[in-house]
Amino acid sequence: MATAMARWRTWLLARAERRLPALTRLRQPESLPIQLHSRRIYIVPTRFGLLFALVVLAMLLGALNFNNNPALLLTFVVVSIAVLSFHHTVNNLRGLSLEGLRATPVHAGEVMAVEFLFAEDGSSERPALILEHAGHEVAFSLSPGSRQSVALPMATQSRGRFHCGRLRLWTEYPFAIVWAWSWLHPDQSLLVYPRPEAAAPPLPGQSSDAAGSQFRSPGEDWQGLREHHLGDTPKRIAWRASARADRLLVKEFADPINAALVLDYAELSALDPEQRISRLTRWVLEARDRQLTFRLRLPGQAFGPGTGPDFVAQCLRALALLP
Amino acid sequence: MPLPVNPATTRLSALPLYAIGAVLSAALLAHAVWLPWPLLIFLYALIGNKVLWQWRFARALPWWLRVPSFVLAVTAAVASTGSPLSRDGGVALLLALAALKYQETQTLRDGRLLIAALLFISMTTFLFDQNLLVSIYTVTVTVAAFAAMTLLRRHDDVSGLTELRSTLLGAVRGSGRLALAALPLAVVVFLFFPRLGQPLWGAPWNSSQGKTGIGDELRPGMISKLWADDTPAFRVSFDGPIPPPRELYWRGPVLLSFDGQSWRRSPFERLADGYPLTFDDDRVQRYDVLMEATDQHWLFPLDLPIAAPRGARLLSDGQMMTLRNIVAPRRVQLRSASHGQLETTPLRGSLSAARRLPPGNNPQALALAQRWRAEGRDDAAVMAAALALFHASFGYSLEPPPLTPERSVDEFLFETQSGYCEHFASAFAFLMRAADIPARVVTGYLGGIYNGSGNYWTVRNSDAHAWTEVWLPGRGWVRVDPTSAVAPERIDRGNNERALPQAGRWYNAGWAAIWRDRFDVVSRWWRQRVVDFDALRQQQLLTPFGIANAAINQLLIALCIGSLAAVLFGAWWSLRGRQRHANDPLLAAWHGFGQRLQKRGCGRNPNEDPLHFCQRAARALPRDAARILELGKTFTRYRYASAASRDQIQSLVRGLRQFRPS
């Protein structure tokens, strides 16, 4: 029964959204900040609201039938309180704004805690707000003029740009007779790193006995000059040589370990593109864990050599955004 | 903090459970007047048990407590109050079920269900009583139910007394404010909502069951039962001069037949198609009576009534009764002749019934009266002898020794010699009949309390009285009050309490009397304007707008316009209330300060900090520059930098409030 009801409701909603996009505000993502105004707040009785209406109807009939004026007055007081509470329910959302969202990137398949930053316009206390997305709900409240970030867990599927999709912000405050909601569909995307390969081979060109020398700083043995690539550190530009050659040249140093640790997309030609990305991701993570300096070569891009969280993030980002 | 969606599985925390328990207890209290006390105590025990269990173990009651209490409560409710289809039985069962539901309340859905039921239960209070106090109490309980409803959604438990206090206060304040905002809408709808001409089902349940009142029988002890009852029986306002209290005899049932034990109404009463009253047109009292519901048909006109109002009839012996029982407060306009003469020429057969005594009853009294007659005394002399007898050796007592019913007159006259109005009236009427003088007992009320605040008289049930009438040739039925021979102060004051042992009740003290009078004025207004409001008065509502007898569609239009305006007003008022800085006087004062500057053309930008704003304002209003800057700096310092003392903040608040741009 309940599942049938739920299915029917889903079907009805889907249909309404297809037919009445203006009403349900499904489609267009909006740019932030999203300000909730009355026209985008919808209000519908809850199931308890229907029960409440039945009780009030019974009270009304009884009072009218027995011509009992105090009872009739009480009934109308109850009805009036309920009617005014509708305004309070809508008002609990009105004037609220979603100012931004952010999340620490995760790898595809992991759960991302997306934080939504809500701001109150300074008019009133807003208790019992609920942010809902794909069956997850978070309750929060805002005091006048405050900002608060609310975290919702979201499942990620694939690498790249992640759109959180449509969220519902709703409230039943104060009496749960009606519930008011508004759709939030921010157009801001978040980043999801590729899924690291589960059972990847060890890092290329690494042997366990070389691990002892990994902390050697690069750049002891002069090797030669090469063309400047985007991302090369300016310290290494050979200014004199560049001036002579009329183009930017970079000094290259022989570094036995780092020379060996090149994570190259092109070398993994046996795999299909997603598998390559997945493996490279795993290697990048491994290099990060072992604090190795490495290079990453992707089609049309090259990074490094480098190390540290920022460099790793840069690499993962590039991997995530590969076409 | 993920939150389950389903109200059926969301568990209520302790605070909302206690809140529901409190509201339920309060709703139950309103029924304490009539509910059989064992049932009442049992229901309270159920509620208390649940609260204790929650407090001690924080979980649901086990089945071995719930099942027996269910069986017990339902059985007790049905057994002690009768059929669930009757008013008492139905409401008692409803109360029992609510208490039982409370026992098993665990989830959000249970809580909501119970609160919805509580709203209905509150309303049932009005099936029993509709007076002002009950109404105020019931509305309060309803608002409390709404407050409990706001608490239901709290998922986190409140820790600490301060937080508890602020949470409860917030809920009560919020729903109270909402109720205030809702009041205009409720009143508009109440005034214009169409009323039913005929009930949809059943006869209205009366609202006065179990109330005492004067009936058609006089038995020892009947009236004394009423003395404990200080509730108003009716209220009277006079057009014109008010007769002295000793003449305020409110005439009720006339008891003609005596069976040796009690006085009853005669089965042979006739309608007064030729009501045998002769009276002087100059001495007619016009007055307005607002009867409380009694579930009887008696009206109590001032002695002697002239004509029956619509919906009532007048019998030849001056009894007035409504055609239907008075189940709701009712207002009638009456006329009485203060010096009229009733039945100067006897109607056929009326006097013989007034002379009849059961044979062999109370032989001593019979012998006494016959001896007076044998001594050659006329009617007046016999009456005087009887009154002299009472005056000489009889005492007025509220708690006389008990009498044997079969020889109550003999015992009273020759042994106990102490009693109150019904003993004297009964004995006197018996003596008169024994002396062959037609006599009958009249019951009703005597006197009343004058309410100076409202210029009307309140006659309470405790003013119940019994007196006699004898028929004298050429004068008709003449009122004789034998009690006056014994306790004249009872008659003069027109207020038994001061002559009686209960005198000096606290509410008769000076200040209390004033407030009691004022409250009674409001009570009477409530009775007349709200409880008595009907379709007829509804039609007159639009008279100020030039519509004398409003038709239903005009009323509906008024309903629509009025409720729209009231909704807008209510929403505006209650939402505006939310924007005030109720908890932060400093911020409120600051906003007032900003508004005053705005009126001088220097509005505050939302993104401007206080100091910059003040500097800009100081430039715009150079004459107040120093003061503005000082206030701005102090405000910034207190609000953002240092912890200021309460006195400092108060003086700043004062400064901000008192500031006026010159």
C-alpha cells in the first residue's frame, strides 16, 4: 500500500514536472546565490493536515448542530490559527538564500559531503528547515542574520564535473499541517577525481632498493636544456641561453630517481582510456603517499616534476577533467 | 544529522511527550466537574504512569501494563457514565481513549494524532458548560495544544533548565501570538458563518444535566440543596424603578396538591385564557430576564406576571413556563404587576383543591387549626395566630433535625420547631387548609444581588425560596411568607447568605464584591452576545451598512470580505511581530535610531557598518554630529569589542531611544 502510494506519487511528480516545468522548477539550474521569494515556494497540506481538517470539520458540524456558540467560536479560533500558520510556514523559507556550495573532492564512487551555505536575511528565526536530496535529509535552523553551512552526503558515480542536481528545501514549521518547499538547483559544479584502480601494478621504474634515496633533492647533475613547457618553475629557466636562442629554455638536470618516475598516459597504450586514467590516479596517490617527486604526462599536458598536496591536487584535477 | 522522514517511525523525545501529557491533563481537568471521580482519578493515574515510565526508563510502556489499563479504562468509562451514544458516555469514552492513546504514544504520528483528538476533546467541554470562565479555560488549553504541536518536531533533547524554559516559553509565546493574530479572523467567521436552521441530527444535548434548580415538587431538603450553589439562575435588568429587595419574589412552580409528605403541582392546571389578574396600569414593572440553561421549562417572573412572552405560556395560577425546555441561555422580556390581584372571583373548582388534605395526616396540626376555628376566629385571625406561633418560639436553622416524612408537620410544629423556608411554608399551608382556608405553596427565588457595575440583578440558585399563598374572599390569592415571621432579615436583605451561617464568604468582602460584579458584567455580556447569538441577530449585523435584514448571500459576501481583511491583518501582525528584536533591546534601539535618521534623509545601507554609517550621518547632520558619533562608537564598542556591563548597555539603549535629530 505504502509503496504503491509512493510509486504513484513519484509518477505523478515526474509527470507534473514534465508537463509543468514552470510550476515545479525542475529544469534550469540557476546561478548562485539563489534567493527564495514567495513565487517559488510551494505549499501543500501534509497527511496530518488532512487529519486536522477532518477533526476541524467534525468540530464544526458538532458545534453547528448543537447550535453551541462557544464551541463554534473555538472551532473558528482553531481554523484561524491553522490558516495563519500557513503564512508562517511559507515565511520560514521566504527570504532565505543559498549563497554557495563547496566540497572537498573525492574519488568517483565515494560519498562526497557537499556543504551548502545558507544565509538568513536578518528578519527572523527560522527553525526546523530540512534540506533534502535523493532520500537524504538534513535538519537545521538559522538564527536572524546568520549564515550556516549544511552538509549533505552525495554519492558520486564518475570523474569530472559533478552537478549536485536538484535539492529540495522544505519545512513544516510550526504545526506540520502544511509543508512548504522550494527547489534549489545550483549550476555550480564540483570536482570528482577519477576512481583509482583497485589492483594496480607498482609504480613504473621503481624498485624497493631505490626507495632509500628518494629524498635526494633534484638537480645535482646538469644534463642540458630543453623547451619550456607550461608549468615549469621559473627558477629553472636558463635566462642567458633563452636570450641567445630567442625562446625560453629550461635547464634540465639528471635525477636518476625522478627521471625514472614519469607517469605517462601514452605508455599505457594497452589499456582503454578510462583504465589508463584509473591507473594513473592510483599511481599519483601512491607517489603522494610515498612523498615521491614525479611527472605526469597526459595528452597535450605535462606536469611536474613536483610533489606535495597542491601538485597532487593539480594532477588529479587534470586527470578528472580529461575528456 | 540525518533524519528519518517517516512520522510513523520518528520517535518523540521526552519534552514533547511531557507537553502532550500536560495538555491532556488540563483538558481532563475541564471535565472534572461532572466526570465520576473514580474514573477521573484512574485517567490521571494513566497519564502519570506514562510520564513516570518515560522519565524513569525512557521507553514504551510494556504490554502487560497497557492491555489491562485499556480494558479497565473502557469498562470504567462505559459502566460509570452510561451509553457511549449519550453525551456523558460519549465524552467519557473519548477521554478514556485519549488517556490510553497517550500511554502508547511513542512516535511523531501518535503525538500528532493525540493532539488533533485533544482539540476535539477541548470542544466537548462546551457540551457541559458555556460560561465565560469555562470558555477562557478551554481556549487556553487549545492554544497550549498548538504550543505542544510546535514542540513535536524537536528532535534533540533539551538540556538544562534555562534551555527548557526558553524552549517552552518560545513555544507558548509563538502559539499565543498566533492565537491573538487569529482572533479577528475567528470573530469575523463566527459572526458571518451561516447557521443551521434545523439540527442535522438528534436533539441538542442539554448543557445543564445534573444542575440543581427549582423543580415541581417540594420535599424536605429540596431547597437546602440549592444553597450550596452560588451559580446564577438568571439575571434581571429593570426598565425604570427597581422595587426593594423584599418585594423581589420570583415566582416559580405553584404547588397545590399535598399527599401528606410532599407538595406537588396539581395535575389540573389550565391555560389562563382568561387569566384572572386585575392590576393597575400605573404600577407595571418591565424587565428583561436572561435565564441560564436549566433543562426545565420554568420561567421566574416577578410576582405577579401579566402576560407570557413568545414561546412561553402563563397558567391561571401565575406559573410561567416555556414551551420547550431551556437548554441554552435564553432571554425574555416580561411585565409584572407589583400590586395585582389574582383570581378575586374563584375559577370553578380551583379552591376545593386548595383546601384538600389527606385524611388522618398530621392529626395534631389538624387539631390545632380546628381549635382556632372553633374559637370563632376569622381567616385573618387564624393567619395571625399561625404567624404569631412561628414568631414566638420557632427558630430559623439551615440544619434542622430530620423529620419523619409522614408526620413532618406535626414534628416540626410541636417538637423540633426549627427549620427554614420550606418547613415554614409547608406547615403554614397545612394549618390554613386545616382551618378551611384555601392555601398553596409557591416556590421560586427571593431577592438577588444588585450589580452596580452593570445595573442589573443577579439571582442565584442559592436565592431559592418557598412561600405560601392563601385565598381570601374579595382579595384573591394573597402572598404570605411565614419565614418572615421567624427570620425577617432573610426577607429584607433578599440575600440569604448574610442571614445564614455561611455569611462572610470571602467573595462578599468589599474589594472582592467589586471584582465579582465586574466579572459578572462580562459574564452576562458573554451570555447575551456570544452564547445567545443566533440567526436572527446575524441578520441584523449589517444594519450599520444599511442592510436591515441581511440575506444569506449578503452575509456570505460580508464573510468573504471580512475574513480576507482579517487574514491579511493577522498575517501582517504576527509576521511583523517576528521581525522585532524582542530578545535584544540594544539591537531594537539601534534600529529605531537608524529609522529616525532615515527620516532625515540619511538611511542606513545594509552593507554599511555602524561606524561608517554614523560618520556619514554626522556629515549629513552637522548639528548632531558629536552625539551621533558618540552613540555609534559606543554601540560598536559594546556590541563587537568588549563585554559591557548591563548598566552600560542600558544607558546606551536609553541614549539611542532618546536621540532625536534636531
